[in-house]
Amino acid sequence: MSSLLLSDVSLRWPDGTVALSGITAAFGRGRTGLTGANGAGKSTLLRLLAGELTPTTGSITASGTVGYLPQDLALDGDRTLADVLGVSATLAAVDAIAAGDVSPENFDAVGDDWDVEERAVAVLSGLGFTGAGSLRREVRSLSGGEVVLAGLARLRLAASSITLLDEPTDNLDRRARELLYSAVRGWTGTLVVVSHDRELLDLMDDTAELYEGGLRMFGGNFTAYLEQLDAEQETAERLVRTAEQGLRVEKRQRIEAETTLAHRAREGRTAFEQKRVPKIIANQRKSNAQVSAGRYRGMHAEKVEAAESALEAAEAKLRSDDHIRVALPETRVPAGRTVLELEGDLVVRGPERIALVGANGAGKTTLLERIAAGDVPFRIPEAGYLRQRIDDLGEASVVDTVRAAAPGRSPNEVRAQLARFLFRGARAERPVGQLSGGERFRVALARILLADPAPQLLLLDEPTNSLDRASVTQLVDALEAYQGALVVVSHDEEFLGRLGLTRRLELDRKTGLTEVTNSSPPTTSV
């Protein structure tokens, strides 16, 4: 039976930062959703499970073959779809035999896999991949969603007993997501999924949460996990209130005790001064009173200390996760001002909020790239473009990466601004290459929003990919305050529904760019 066993696993980065600490867990047969805030170490843990990273301490044992779909699937543009699927050598051997080359090497390469092309096409088609019949397509021609589907198809063809998926629904349109959900429902073996897609996480049998470097297992899907977490937090809040009340009582009693002791001391001094008792007896009483007062104070001090410890323990159970705190620049575009002229007499005017929708491979990313490059002229001073694949950040520190877009700002000014993006202190000096997907998103967003000059047109390509729920909410809040024009490509209908969209444009390979008159999102049956 397939399984993954972790025994006291820890990972420390070269700069000494602890990524994961003391993790002992077991992933058996079934589906497990791995959740946690951005930067908690979810992708790092998957890389450890996949064997791409070696733990600093502890051990990982895999019973079965492991297949891994990384979050950022880096593919060489010159490779073909067959290369991605891992069937190019077999296909080449089949083609050579068909052309008359009957050398033993070709037959060895094929083995019993004569129908490899048909199986590959069937798997791709089953996942909703358009144009699956051409396995010799170059990777550079694939959209972001098609790249993800190709990676999933590779895992299906390999039939690994253990499968690790890192944000598999990123960039997928609704139809492709539904097909993935269907595949997950029938998944056999061990499946571990990192995702912020609640619908996908609710298909899981169990949920594992990474929090403060440790891993905790919960029975049930994501909804059950949230319900248990909410119940625990309600209990923790009640315990904090009880502990606060207990501390107030103990402090008040200590004050009353000090008042009583002070009153007794005054009475003793008065009796001594008035010589109501012999001196030797008065001195003995004074000595006894001092000893008694010391014990009395010590007792109340211990009670206060115990109450403080109880409050500290109760507060430790409360969560106060950091989330993105962004405030977009005041980049007002007057209503009616022409910002962008698109094909088909479609014009973007003023601070419009437009969703650009369409199936995977329709050309949405290509259109945004053309706008950003100036091939589709815009009539405002500056446009900001947040790419679907955030792979152009380089290896510099967070501060230097952001400051490159605003060279007029001092390093200290940039650091102060980066604190709003949760890069505080030493975290702002970390190399971008060591960051998680969600952290790299924050760097890319900060580089755009802190640029000088600030953009009056924002182009966002699947901006919620790799973001946790709280970060998406903060992004929505920030975009609500934005006063420039906004064009968003996203398959996340929940996110789009929160943006206050004014228009929807749909891009289709055959019909081109058209206005969607029905504002409700399209539905797809599969």
C-alpha cells in the first residue's frame, strides 16, 4: 500500500532560517489537502516529499513511486508536448519502425507501448486539453492553463502510486477545473494536494495544516477543518476572557492584601509609640508580623504569577496570522477619458473594471502582453502588468527587486513600504528565489504598486493564483480603493464577483473579442 512517512523532519535554509521543524506525520492511501497561510512552507514540504530537497534532520520514507506537479511548472519553450508527457522517445521509436527502421533498439524503446500516442491523446482530452491531437506542438505555444493540464496528463500517464499536486487549478478555466475535480474524485493511491481552491479541498478525505513550522492532521475535508478550527478559536477566546478575569481578581486581592498589611503596620507602630505593650513584646510582634507579611505577599505574588501564566497559555492558542496590508496609490483616471482602444471598436474609458474571460488557449495572456508592450496603445502615462507566470523577479533581495522599479526611493523608504506587504526586518533582505509562490506574488505586486510613476492602468493575469483566502480578501480590498482602469484575467468567479466589475469581455479563437451582455458568469456542464 502506498504511503509517505515523515519522522522528525526539519529544514533550515542556508541563511539559517527555519522553514519546517520537527514534523512527524503519515500520508496513507486517500486524498489529503495540505493547507496553510502563504509562506507557511507548503510547497517546500511537497518538494521534500518529492525528493527535490533533503531535510536538515529527520527522514522521509516513500512506499511507492512518486509523481510531482510543481506550482511553477518551468518548461523549455523548445520542448514539445510529447516531451512534457514523457513519451517522446517512445513516439520516435514507433515512427522509426513505421518508416522501416527495425533495429532492436527501437523495439526495446517501444516495448508493449504501441498505443502510446492514442493513450496520451485520450488522457489530454479527458482533462479538457484543446488540440490534444498534436503531441508535437511546442511548449511555447501553450497557455498557462494548458501547461498545467499537460503536467497533470504526464502524472496520469505515469500512473504513480503517490501523487503530489501544488496548486493544480491555477490558470484552469471552469471546464478544465470541473474535469480535474472529476479526476480527483476517482483518484486511487496516495494524493497530497496543496491548493487555495476551496472547492478542490472539499474533495479531500483529510486535511493537513502547516502552521508556525509544524504540521497538524485533521480528519475530514476543508469545510470540516474550518469548522473545527473555528470551534477551537471560540474556546480559546473564552479561555482568554476567563484568564483575564482571573488575573484582574488576583491583582485586586493583592492590592487589598497590601492595604491590610499597611494597616496592621500602622497599628503596630502606634501601639509601640504609645507604649501600650512592653518593648520586648512589641519587637517580637514586629518580627512575627514581618515574617507573616512576607509569606502573605509571596502567596499573592504566586497567585498573580499563576494567573499571568494562565493568560499567556490561553493567548498562545489564539491565532493572529499576518495578512497582506496593501493600499494602492491614488491614481485617479477621470471618467470618460479614453484609456485603451481594443479591437472591434471596444474602448476602455475612465476607471472601468473589466474582466477578460475565455477558455484556456483563447489568447487572453497574449492580449495582456500586447497591451503591456504598447502594441495595443494605451493613452495614460503608465500601465502596470502582473504576469500569470511570475518568473521574471530575478535572484536579488526583496528590497533591491522592488527598488529597481522605483530608483528614486531610498532603501529605508522602500523597506517601510514593504512592511505593508509583510516583508519586515530581515525578511525584506531575503533573496526572491527562496520565497514561496505567495511571497513572490507579494513582491511582484509591490514592485508594480510602489513603482515611480505609479500605474493608472492595471493588467492582472490570474492574480489569485497561490494566494490564501485572507490574501485574496486583502487584494480585493486594495483593488476596491484603486481609482485607475483595471483589466483582470481570472477563472476565479468568486474573486471576480467581489471586484465590482463594470464590464465583461470574452475572447474566443474564432469570434475574437466581444462584449458579454449577460453579466452573470458562464456555466459549463461536463
